[in-house]
Amino acid sequence: MPTELLSASLTNSRAALVGSYVPLDAPPTLPPVDGAHALTRSLPPARVATVTFEMLSGLAFEHHAQHIALVFHAPGAAPVEVVRLTRPSAETFRGQLDLVANYAELRDDRGGEILSQAQGALDYVATIVGLSPDKHKRTLEWLSAALSLAQLVEMRFKLGFDVPRPVQLSAQIQPMVPTPAHASWPSGHSTETHLMAALLTHLRPGHPRAAEQLNRLAARVAVNRTVAGLHYPVDSAAGRLLGTSLAEFVVARSVAQSPFHGRHFDGPAYPPEADFDPRLPLQGDDAPPYYRYHAASTPLATSGWLSSQWQLALAEWA
């Protein structure tokens, strides 16, 4: 029905139905101020916007010499460094360029994947865990908010370090798709897909096979961007650490008393000839020197809004 006709019809209908106005007998009972229960009565865009803003609240970037840190500030608590990135040397990127050129041999094999993952890999993630818009509305809202956080953070890091893309260093790279106009390091696709893998692993504990496949997918998506000629392997390695750190931060702010450990990607420790190897652990005695893990755990202030949305998403997998 046209909007104008419906509006006129509703006006006529009201005049015939409501009778004389009767005031309320008593003032209405209002809910508590800033109560997260409002999430259950809101439209999806309002929930996503609120949860995204809450994820961002308290975060700030701090620049120190060659590194930039993302720091969380909570009222009445000491600042907590969420993640620190230190840019690799110019010599590292020169060595990495050789790897980018060699990866071009895989373009015929990976072309379909690369094109379909240009705007992200959520469809690929969905096939691993059975993520459905009908059954998992709150989970998808949760992921949407977390991806918005990741995109803002990764772009601030990218522009802060301003690393040239491979094609800017050598015309022989000749990427198979247009190169994004923003800087290269760290990789956004690697960050976002590793973020989704880590969040869904936390959301669905007890599914080790799915977790393994999600991590393999995140690595494959990251490598595909190198195959396309858009990223260096070290971009993927840094994105892996960044996405994992952001997922752990979100979980720590959503689950009370959840321990949190900051992470640091030490770019100068990354060998120029090193490919991205997702089999290497991010922490522990076997971790390479460029993956650094803060041993001391720090509890973060729990957000009622994030906790409520987390519980809504968790219930969809029960």
C-alpha cells in the first residue's frame, strides 16, 4: 500500500476507534538508565552501533618512536596496552618483494577466491560453522560490530606506518586487481579474518576441528592477498597478531574476570626472506621473536552492553 494512502487510512481509522482521550492513572515505570537490557528491544542497526561504540570506548593510540600502541583507558584503572606494532625495516620490505613476485604463479589457481574475498571472508567463515542469518542474528551483529572495530584500528595503524604497496616498489608486481589507495602494513584482510576466527572459537568452545579450519581459512585469505600482489607476507603475520589481540580484548571486556594479555609485533625481528607461516605459535617457547606476548594477565573492566550482546550471541549456539 502506498505510504500516503496508508497514512490517511490510519488517521481515519483512529478517529473512528479511540474515542475521547483518557489520561494515565499514574506515571509510567521507566527502566534503569543505561541498562543493557535495552539491546533486546532495539532494531539491529541500533544494537550494532551501540555495541561498536562500546568496543571503541576507552581506546586510544599512542606513538613512541618506531612503534604505535593501542591502549585501553578505564576510569580508575591503570592504562592497559592492548597491542603494539613496531614497523619492519626498509630492508625487510625489499626482501619481501621477492616473495610477492613469486606468489604471482598461484593467481590462476586462487583467482576466484581472491575476487570473492575482496569485501571480506564472512561467507567462507559461515560455511565452516554453519552461520545462518535466520538462526544467528545476534552472532552476526556481534561480528559486524567487531569487524567495524577492526577496520578502524587497522586503518589507523596502516596510515600511521604508511608502508608502500608492493606495486609502488616494483612495476613487475602488476597486481591482478586494483590496489587499494591506503598503505599496506598490516593486512586488513588478515586482521579481520583472524579476528572472526578467534571470536567464533571463543563463542563456540569445544569445537577444535572447526577452530582449526577457521585458522586455516584466515591464513589462506591472508596469503591470497599476497598472491594478488597487494600485500607482503609480513603484512599477513602482523594482521594475524592484531586480529587475535582485538578478539581477545573484546572477549575480555565481555566476560567478567576474563584474563587479558597484551601482544606486540616486533617488525625489525622479522627476517626479510621469511614467508608468512601460520603454523608458528603466537606465544610460548616456540614462538618466533617477532611475536611477543605479555606474560602478566590484566583483568579489564567488563562492559554491561558487551556482556549482554555476548550472552545473546552465545545463546544461539546452545
